Amino acid sequence: MRFAKTTLVALGSLLVLAGSTFADTSSDTGTLANSTDTVSLVFNIAGSSGENVTIQTWGFGGGVNAAGQTIVAGGFDPFVGIFSGTGSAATIVTDGLGDPFGTSDALSNFAGFVGCPPAGTVNIGGSVCGDVTMQLSLLPGTYTLLLSDALFVPNAVFDNGTLGEGFSDFTGGALQTCNTDCSGATTCASDTANWAFDLTTSSGPVVPSPEPGSLFLLAGGLCALEFWRRWRDRGARQAGN
């Protein structure tokens, strides 16, 4: 397997908001520039008490989002994380056990955030779910929702740290999902760069905040993860190179 070489880079935080805010839900869609592009939405939780927040992605398996838009299946399976604060100092939010609110189908904690249904599954040598449902309670403050490819993962997930720790890149430079069935046969599909998510709060509208022009993040070294014990093995596509 070959992994993309990690270097020190300045990562522009692409945000293409093509949705609308409906009462307490923001429905957003867009397209990544490449496999190591990121999407970030900075939003505020106002008032004196916390809000229950739900994030639902649709890009991989498709479905009908909160704005009534039909999202076509075939996009990449995403990483989704919630960070407290903005920019490189933003710290990943954790639960009462110290587990991070950050996941993708390549991570061992995905079982707690499976987003199908309501999103659909894709037949890749079997039914594959790559979308995420994340539910949590947030105190008043400013937060960053981060979305990236499932194998372009913020290192903050592994030590409950900050966005400034950068990312581990296991994408191999492409958007692709592979599924290995119980017989050991691997089937791969090329994904589009399209993404879609709903951000819903329990009361009041979602209030987006002005977003920093860019997040200057240091792409850290590769972490020893359990990626390859799960469905996807993107390195397989480069085995003959």
C-alpha cells in the first residue's frame, strides 16, 4: 500500500453553501476541490442553556435533505467532526467518557454514528453505508463543523486535540470507496466530490458565523490506525503502480 506523502501545507477551508436555513436546520451542499480539501461551517449556539444538535450527511448514499432537495448517491463517504472554537485552536468536542465527536466509516467508532437510514446505502459488492448521523448537546458558544473525505482525518480525533495538529492523509490522492466481502473479494467504486449535510438544533435557527478565510493547518505524520481492518482499502487501487 502507498500513502500520500504528508507535508506542511496551508489548507484553504472551502465552504460552498448552496442551501438555506429552515427554522432550526441549515441544509448545505457543495463539491470538494480534491481528496484533501475540507469544508467547515462556523456556527453559534446562543442563549443561556445548551442545544441538542444533529448532523446528518447525505452525499454518499443520497436521500432527501431537510430542505426537500433530493441528494443523488455517489459522493464520497465523509469524515465529520465538531470542534469548539474556530481556526487552528479549535478543539474537538468530546462526550462524558472523553470520546471525540469525530468519525468516518474508516474509523472504529463509526458504529456509534451510522447514518443509514435516513441516508441510503450503495451497492459496492454488497450494501455499504458511508453517511454519518451525529447527535450531541452543545453549550452556548462558537463551534466549527468540519467535513472531509473519510480517509483525510484530523489528528485531533486521536488525542482529543486541536485542528492545528493537522491531518493524516490515507486517500492516496483519490476519492474512492472499496468494500471487501466475507469471501475476501474487494470491489471499488470511484466517488464524486459532492457532499451534503443538514445541521439541526433543538430550538431556534442555526446561526452561521463569519468564517476565517483559511485554516492554516500542519499536516501531521501518519497515525497507526485501524483503517485497514474495516471496509475500505484505498491502497489496493495502487498495488499495481
